[in-house]
Amino acid sequence: MWRLYAFVVIAFLTLRASAAHAGDIAFSLSNMRGAAVSDAVVTVYPQDFGRAESFKFDWPLEVDQKNLQFAPFVLIVPVGSGVSFPNRDTVRHHVYSFSPAKPFELKLYSRDESRSVRFDKVGVVALGCNIHDNMVAFIKVVDTPYAAKADAAGLATVRGVPAGMVQVRIWHPYLKAPNNEIVRAVMVSASGVVREAVKLDTRAAPDRRGAY
């Protein structure tokens, strides 16, 4: 019995120590004109970090089709997860992707119907509709639980990152950089928040409005 008790105590102390040596990174992202950049994906990789076996995020793994648009415009997905594609429009949609990370096709389906796709490879998946060319969205498939998406104010906070030097990758579909991504190193303190302001050189987003 005492061995079990000792094991529980050690496990508790280990978890407590791990939690005590982690901090948050708060990013403020803007373009070269100083305007906030939303929908940028920030992923963090601590030193000696191997691929995470299984993890979840707090947001729904779902891409709606509503008002002749995909929503959200950018979705972060853990590798190996399934994503649903419900049609909430009064017209039919034909969702597809030619991206190497996950080519697929969901042929015409109607309102209140849904399809699903499993994303088993890390990378970026660009979405389109074969009927409505103005419909565009992106799925960022990641292999780290330390990830966040910038909101309308350009703010993204990655929480509970292990202390020490980490690699940070910032991706945006219209970022002027190889693979639309930049990489930088950030030192994370053992507790508290590290604040990083990052300027992103982005292209103007195309007009996604359609007259249908």
C-alpha cells in the first residue's frame, strides 16, 4: 500500500514541478502598415520536443458552409483528427482540396447534410468549392499541442509552454515567406507571460465575396 502511496505522491510532485516550469507566450501580430493580422497560426516547439502522440484543442473541429463562405477561414487541427463539413446553406456545395497534405473531394451535398475527412499528415490544406469559386479556407494540421490562432486584434496566446528556448513558427496564407511561414526563437520564462510583437509582411487578401 505504501508503494502505491509513494507512487501517487511522486507523480503529483512531478506534475506540479512541470506546471511550475511553464509559461505563456502572448503574440501581437501586425502587418508592415501596423494593422492587426488575424488568422495567423502560431505553433511552438520546445527543445527536445518529439511528436505529440495525442492531444486536443478547445475549439470545434468543424468547417461550416454558410452564407456561401467557409467558417472559420483558418482552422487548426491536431494531426490524425477528423473534421466535419456541415452544409448550412440553402444551396449545394462540392468541397475539395488539391493540397499534398490531404487531397480529397466531397461531392455535391445539400443543406443540413455533413461529410467528414480525417487529416493524417502535417501541413496546410487549402479548401475550395467546385461550385462557388469565392469560397476559400485553410486547415493547418499540426503535431504540437502548443498552438494558437490570432484573433481580429492580431493577438494569439500559446499557454503552458515548457520553460527554455523554444522554436516558434508563424504561418499565414498570405505571408510573404517560403511556405507562408517564418521561424524565430523565443526564451520562455518558468512562469508568467512573455510578450512578443511581430511584424508580418503579408499580401492583400483577395475579395472572397461572391454574387450568387
